[in-house]
Amino acid sequence: MTEELIDNNGASVTVRLVVDRPISSYTVNLAEKSPVGRADFVDSPGGDRIFFHTEVDPEFGGRGLAGLLVREALTDSIRKNLTVVPVCPLFARHLSKHGDEFVAKGGVFRRPTPADIALAEEAVAEAT
């Protein structure tokens, strides 16, 4: 999955899905550059996508890149028929405000459980 988008400054950016183990990510790249932000997730054995960390390099703040990451990750989750589990505060806040719209578009989300948090923590420990 690769999506071409425009940030708040009118610059072209690309959001890409990078599937890896133990942690996968949606990354946001400026034209022809390395990723400047990412939304990390793990997929549970039951098919839920647990988003646990989102960050954008501080020098690129204010351009709406984190919001682009969240929206594209959620759109891709709808396409793939995945249940979203928002452990990341940014995803949780977005779904708190726009959850009805997400569900109306076919999305599904649920609150995280201790098992979801443990799975994310295990993936982070494995990656380090």
C-alpha cells in the first residue's frame, strides 16, 4: 500500500505500509526522502491491528503528518477488514472524535485489553 497525499504545507508526501516482524509500520515520507514519521502496530493472532506508537520527527511538526498517518492507517484497516485496537493515544483520540465516521465507512475498533498491551510490549522488547 502506497498513497500519495498533500500535507498542510501543500507538499507531496507518501504514506507506505512497511510489513516487518515483530513490528510493522505505516510511514510518511517527504518527496524522495527517508521516512519522517511512522505509526507502529502489531497484528494479533486473532486478526486485530494494535496501534501502539505514532511519531513524526519534530522538525516536520505542524504539517499534519501524524493525522495523515492515522487516517491512512485506518482507511487501510477498513480495506483489509481489520479490527483496530488504539493503544496509541493519537489513535485513541482520533477514534474518540471520529469513531462514528470510521464505523460508518465500514471500520471496526475496540478498546485495548491487557493482552493487547502485553503483545505490543513483547514486540517492542523483541525488536530491541
